Amino acid sequence: MVVPVDRLTLLLDFHWSEWSKAKNWEFISDKSGADMNPEFMDDFGYFYGVIPDYDKQSAEMRWKDTWKIRFGVEYALSPVMAPRAGYAFDQSAMDGKVIHPVNPDLDQNIISSGFWFFL
């Protein structure tokens, strides 16, 4: 946070996530056999990245490390009110346009604005 001139505040935040350290997601069912979900289709396997064998299932997480960058500005119009604005970029940990069932994220550009008033 920096206050370059009176009543103006600038905020900058960087966040680094080491997603590449996540390797595999595994789970074991307490019930086996196709009776768990007999209507599971090949399209679901493609979407979720797993093919159910109703015993031990896993999904390989080939994720990349990411940055989250946030910038904000606030200008105090008076001691009791100020408009605010911000921008954030959240980088996806996955390549391409896929969503993973464990961490469903895509690249995001977020613009925000607001106003605070103190009584």
C-alpha cells in the first residue's frame, strides 16, 4: 500500500501458488461394481478426466505454478467517504480451456468498483 499524495491510496498485491507440487488425486470407493453409477457415460470420463472403475480412482494433476495479481485505488473525498476501484488477474493452473474437478479454475480478469461511507 502506498499513499503518493494526500487522500489517494494505491494497493498492489502479488500471490504465487506452487500448483506444480500437486501430483495426483486419488480416492478409493467403499462400494465396488457398476451399481454405483450405471449411467456413467464416456463423455463424463472425458469431462472429469477420470474413468471410473469403482475401486480406486485417480486424476493426474499436471498443473502449473501461477500468479495472482491485484491492483486497487481509493480516493478519500472526505474523512467519511471514498470511491474505490480495482483490477485482479488470476492465472489458471491448468493448460488450455479445461476445468478439473479438484480445482475448477480458468484465467480470470476481474474489475471491481465500490464506495464506502462511514457514519
